[in-house]
Amino acid sequence: MDATRLRTYLQQFEPKLWTTLREGYTLQHLRADALAGLTVAIVALPLAMALAIASGTTPEKGLHTAIIAGFLISALGGSRVQIGGPTAAFIPVVFVVIQKFGYGGLILCTLLAGLMLVAAGLLRLGTLMKYMPQPVITGFTAGIAVTIFSSQVKDALGLRMEQVPAEFTERWAAYAAHIATTQPATVAMTVLGLAVIVGLRYWKPKWPGFLIALLVCTVATTAFGLPTDTIGSRFGELPSALPSFDFPRIPFERTFELLPSAFTIAFLAGVESLLSAVVADGMTGGRHRSNGELVAQGVANAASALFGGLPATGALARTATNIRAGARSPVSGMLHAGYLLLFMLLLAPLMRYVPLAALAAVLLVVAWNMSEYEHFRTTLSAPWGDRVVLLLTFFLTVFFDLTVAIEAGVVVAALVFMYRMSESVEISSGVRATDDDLDDAAARARDEQQRLRLPPGVEAYQIGGPLFFGAANRLDSLLDQFFEKPKVLILRMRLVPVIDASGVHALRKLAERCHREGIVLVVSGLQEQPNRVLVQMGMEGWTGGLRLASNFDRALKLAQSIVGASADHPRSAPGAAQ
């Protein structure tokens, strides 16, 4: 590898922190990052403890993970504003690993996952994770949400039972057997916590609802002496000390048994962190380094394991909170970890009074948000293949195993894709025969003449071929190709014979971005199948600024009426679109 190629390769792994510092970091930036970091830390404090307890371990493990992994993900990652830490997606996997292999097995599992993530980044596999079919992601995410909900019933109702089974059906059978032990005081605290969180989201959405709910429930429990479990009654007092190396006995002899779970953790960490980074890019207008992000996630997970922590990844909700709070650089994420460490050192003796019912209320809300009910319902109106993939992944996640669910979902999605491709060949040949009887050179010449007819402020882009999950991500960077944002963007889709749920999702994201930036998106020349799918999934009546035109000429007239231009003033040279 020559010096130029090596330099290009290494640039993929340069932390965004270095990029930010090289561009110039001022005191004003530091003030903004300090405030954003404090805001996120207040949100992360109750979440970290709740996620750790739901995973079958102690609350300080969640705090240690948020501190160590959160700091490293921000310091070494490829996103400017990513916030890392434990997330709800890991709860089912971590819970099962601890039950089967003990906490030492989880340490080994997290170490292996970290190494897998580093290897994936160095092999530049970050871009491949963008091709994950949307129904698979929606299916296992909704399945995890149901699993999290079911794991909180014991603490939400105060059931007197020794241990919660790992299997879904056995768990609910155990709940039914112990339902007579429901504690009214615990139920009251759960309802109070939910009421505070939901009420603040409605009336004061900028307030830290999770933390306020914990404070209100803690004060109520202590003031009235309510007989309900607290962090102190179950786990004792939290240690108010710095995280230290914590190596329980690690069952290296069971490495091969742990590999599937390690792969699942690595996969979830990679997908969730890159999805969070993509959303952050859309909110900030930046661009993350996907391979560098994977390496940072791997290092952070390995470090978390060395300190006895949990798996970690980029957290979408906390990242969005960070952006809305005015974060400018990775320094905000690093400070968020520092604030959490300070909270743990100063407030650990007080955390023993927090009722577990309040933490259960927090996770019940997290599960509802994670379910993405509207997205799930919309995907159910997608073509039959996407519905099969969605429901298969969902039910396997809930009733069997997340690893099996992901593997089966991807395999079935690939089979559906191959079936669609066999269909698209027939549709494409029919379209070409009836649309134009021109050779390639004549067609290109005609398209170029049409491009020259575009008035100023109007751009056109033509898609050729099926718009499915393997190609949908190309729409993400479409607007970035223009040096000057147009007033109207015409998306020519006469050569798109097939579209699936991921394609509709990408088209909706493009339409939403256009709407945010004041650009009118006009889609022209829809064939029968794409038009039918857009109608099924509610895009035809979408109110975000999407316009439909039967052909390019009608789209051009519509664009002219929008920009107020005349066909007598066409552009003299082609623009940026092709």
C-alpha cells in the first residue's frame, strides 16, 4: 500500500474530536458543550441505573458503563455529537448471558464483541451495515421493546417472586402464578412515575422527565414510609468511588458457546451506533465516519468489560437530546461522562432511597418509545415480503432468541429480494418496450435536452432500477451533490420498476429533509408497483411537501409554477444532477 492510499485509509479512523480541535475550538464552544453535556448527564443518570437493573445486574454497573464507554465513544468516535452508553437493545441478550454463564461470561462476551467491532471497522464494513433491511430493524426493535416491557412487570407491580425466568412464556406464567402478591404501594409508585413522565412530556417537554419522576417517587416513598423495594433494600448502598478493574472469573473454556451472543452484541452495537450517527447527521448537517465509529465502539466495549461494565453503543435518544441542547463537538459527550462520575461520587448515598418502581416506570416509557408503533404499523401495509420479514423477526425476537431472529430475518429478506429481482426483469423489459423505442445514445441525447429545459432553481435527478433496501441509502446523500440548494427537486422514477419498504422509508426521509430545507420535491413517472406501494404506505397523501406528476413534462410545468420561472429562460448548461 503506497503512502497516499495508506493516508486515505487511516483518515477513515480519525476521531471527530481531532477534526474539531484542528478546525478551532473556542471558549464559546466549550460553554455550549458543557451545558449540553450536563443536560444529557441528567437524562442518562436514571437510565443507566434502570438499564443495568433490567439486565440482571446492579445499578452501578450501568453508571460505570456510561462513564467509561460514554467517554471513549465520544473521544474516539467518528461522529461529532454521538452519546454512548448502555441501551435498552442489549437488555434481552445481557440478561440471558448472565443467567446462563454468570457475570464472568458477560465480561468475556463483551470483550469478544469489542474485538469484533474493531475488526469490522478496520475491514471497512461500516458501510455494509447501512444495507440492513428496514423491516428486520423494525421487527427486532419492536420485539426488544416487548421483551423490556415484560421484564418490568415484577418491579412495576411489586410481585414477591425470587427470580424472573428468561423465556417469554415462562416469565408470564410465573407472573400469573404470583399475581396475588401485587403490592398496592408499588403499583402507586409506578403509576405516579408514569404520570410524571407523560405529563412533563406534554406540558414541559424540555424538562428532564425521567430524573424528576425518580425524585418525586423517592420523596413520596421516603416521606410516607411506603413498603416498596428500593435500590438500597435490594442492592445495598451504591459505591461512591471511581470505577476500578473488576475481573470476575472468566469462563474462557466456554468461548465458543459465547460467540453467538458476542456476535449479537457486536451487531446491535454496530447497527444502533451507525443508525444514531445517521440521525445525528440529519439533525446537524454533518457527516460521520462509519468505520471510525465502529472502531471506537469496539474499544469502548472492551474497556467497559475490563472495568466490569456492560455492553455499550450510541444512544439515539441521548444523542438527540445532546444536539437539541446545543452540543458543538465530542467534548459534550466526554463532559457528560465526567458529570455522571461526579454524580456517582456525590449522590451515591442518596440513590439507595430510589424505588425500583420508579425505575420500572422509566423503562416502560423507554419500551414504548423503542417500539416505534407507528413505523411498525406502516410497515404492515408494505408489500407481502416485507410484512413476512417484519413479523418473523418480531416473533422470533420475542419468543426465541435475538440472534436467531436477526439471522432468519436477513435470510428471508434476501430470498424476498431475489424473488423481487426476478419480477423486476419482466417489468423492466415491458417498460422499455412500451416507453420508448430509442437506442441508448438517442435516449441520453433526449434526456440531456430535457435537462437543459430546467429553469433556474430547479434540479432533476433520475433513478434507474429497483429502489430496494440495497440501494435505498443512495437517496441519503442526494441533496449533498448540489453546491446550491434548489427550490424544486424533480425525482424522475420512470425507470424504477419496484420499490420496497426500505425504498419508501428512504424516499420519506428525503422528502422530510427537503421539507425542512424549503425544497419542494416532485416525483415524476411512477410505474404501477411503486405508485401502489406509495399509496399503501400513506405517501400519496403525505402533507410534507411531496408532489406527484405523471411524467417529466408535467413535473417541469409544476416546477415552473412553483419557482415562478418561464420556459423562455432555461439554463444554458447542465447542473449538478444527472
